[in-house]
Amino acid sequence: MTPPYALDIQGLRITLPGTTRRVLDGVDLTVAAGETVALVGESGSGKTLTSRSALSLLPPGALTEGTVAVAGDDVLTMSAARVRALRTGTVAMIFQDPRAAINPLRRIGDFLTESSVLTRTMSRPAATARATELLGAVGVDDSALGKYPGQLSGGMLQRVMIAASLMGDPALLLADEPTTALDVTTQAEVVALLRRLQQRFGTGLLFVTHDLGLAAALSDRVYVMYAGRIVESSPAHDLFAHPRHPYTTALLASTPRLDAPAGRLPAIEGQPPDLRAEVSGCLFAPRCPLATEVCDQREPEPRPVPDRPGHQAACHHSDRLGRRAADV
């Protein structure tokens, strides 16, 4: 029997109070055990909400449809007690800003061991030993156990966050733009660290980012999200070399590159649709250079890209993009 996905989201729809249109509208996404999947898109596209659904961290009043299965169990139908148990060991999240996620008044050792001790999954000596082991795995000396967060740099704190996320030996790790607040050198170190740890522990990793370069360097597969919908999904190497959705192509064109022509980077004109407005057809049509009448009338469904296994694009005119190289 095939083991369940670390994360299996099917038909996820989320409506929030005060909105006319769904914030997430029919999201399908999977992460296999030991696989790294990137979820990319502009700010406000729904990436963070998608990832947080795996922890049942949804805004008050959210109405949901579909399933969000973590290691085979649907989070959306779990009792509060089962959700707490899920957060304790099965799934963990690395947040954007470690200084906002770690209590500045508690020592690092307390931060790492508190959850395991309070839930009685480990004794205090066992939790301390596990924390010491994981700090070593992320390249932090165990002397950090006795320090306060303010005594560590941002890069070191992000490493502590990664160690904390692995304390419960999770099947699924959610990384919500974990390198945003870091300098370029530290970003590269954290990405390399995530790759090593993911391979070592066999954890499924969902990497949420707006940085296509990081997605290309880290991921096995990529989902591109626009206005709450998945518009393209593919093995990473194929998506960056042969994008088949105009939004993906525009994101790649606006990515800074050392070999890019001199001058200003191209930008995507316009803005995503307002959640308070009814929209029909393709949500990207008002900003798309390929849009025709059918785009305004009918929402495109994801379709397989010919001769490219695992590659899908939700575009009426994906065949017009042809072959386009974008070696991120």
C-alpha cells in the first residue's frame, strides 16, 4: 500500500467575512514524503493561507470546503485536541521573522524544549538532548541553550527556528518565506541547510516564497498561485525552462538576473482582482497580453502540457507560449 502524502490538499476553498470572492478557490496541491515543493506568487495570492491551512491556522469566521490531509488525516474535520496533537509532532512551521516568533524573555533552551515537556512527549533531559542534537545539525553551538534571543543574530535565530520545527520529528515542514529578513549570504546558508536536513530526516517540505531563484534552487516541484488559484504546476526544471502560463512567464521576466539586459526590469501591469468584486472568467485576463474574449467569459481549467509529464497550466492560450527558456 502506498503511504499517504505528507500533505494532500484537494479542492480547498476558503471564504472570509467581508469578501465576495473566495480567498482560495479550488486549490489542489500535494507534497510527498521527502519531497520539496515550492509555492510561489505575488504577495496576497494566498500562499501563506494555503500553508497555514495544514495547521488549521485560519482567520476567524473562515468557511472552508475540500480537504487538507496531513499524513492521511483531514485537518479541517479534526477536533481541537487532535489539531493540538498534530501541531505537536506531525507538522511544524518555520515563520518569516524569527524575532517575532521567539519569546525574547525566554532562553533558547526553554523555547526549544517547552512544547515537548509540557505535552509529555519527552522528559526534560530527553528534550534537552534532542535540542542539543538539532542545534548541532543546524550549525549552532549548544551554548545557545542558555542565551536569550537578543544575544543571537537574525541568521542564527532562523537556524534556531529550524531546529525548533524539527523537535517533534514532523512528517511535514512548512517554511513561510523563511529567508525574507536575511542577507543574501545567510539566505544561501539557510537554503543549503534546509536541503541537508530535509534529506537527512526525510521530511516533506512546502516552501512558500515569492523568490523564484530560491524556488529553483530548492524545490523538486513548483506550484504557481495567482489570486487564490493554482495557475501552473510542474517539476521545477521544466517550469523554469518552459513556462506555459503568461503569469509564470511574467514573474520570470521580472526576476533580477546577472545576465539580464541593462535597464529597468519589466513589471506586471495592473493589480490582482479585489476580493470584494465579482469576477468572471480568467482572473489574470485584465493583466495578460494574450487575453481574448474567451478569457473574460470562461475560467480556464488546468490542462496537461503535451509531452511534459506532471506539467499543468490553467490557460486558454498556453500553447501560444511555445518553448521559452528562463534559466533561473
